[in-house]
Amino acid sequence: MTDFDPTRPFETVALASVDGVSEPTLRDALAAVQTAMEPLAVADIVFEYRRTFEPDPLVARHGDAYYLAVPPRVWPEFAGVLELAAPVVDACRTVHADCFRAVVDDPTNDREPLVLVE
């Protein structure tokens, strides 16, 4: 069994500096988003999102990664809980969107991509 790597799904996209946010800062922020979910169990969060949000935000699941299209209010909630600066949140959103589009051929319309790892 391999160690949990919360940035693994994002290896499908280039993790370099995004909008002036350094790669190490971006990797730390991406990992923080994932590890914030750990105590709650990602599957439970996905289940709750599916019950709460219309339309169903789960677009795809590949292995232990869930590809969600969530309401725009979800990312600011992450930013507040994790105390991430706006440029870092924007960079995370960009990486999540790039990862989502690399795996899923489905438009998110007025929703925002969110990739969670179990």
C-alpha cells in the first residue's frame, strides 16, 4: 500500500507557478484542501454534497478521486476555513479546473470543479 498523497490527482496537470503563486505554496494549499477533508471522510462529504446540491455535483469517480462540479460558494468556504490568501485560492481553483478537464469531458456550467481524494 502506498502513502496517501493528496496532490496525486493533480499530477495530470503541470504544477508550476500559477498566477504568481510558487509551486511549493500551491502544493501546500492543494494538500491543505485535501487534508481538511480527512477527518470528515471524503466519501461522506461527497454524499452530503450530493444530497445538498442540485444538480448532483458528482460528475465522475476514477479510483479514489471524485470529480465534482460544486456551487461557487464552496471555494470561498475552503478559503475561510484554511485561511488561504485570495491568489492562492485562485491558483488552487485553476489547478482543480485543469485536473477536472484533463479527466472529465463534461462542462461545469455555472459550477466550479473540485477534485477530492479519498
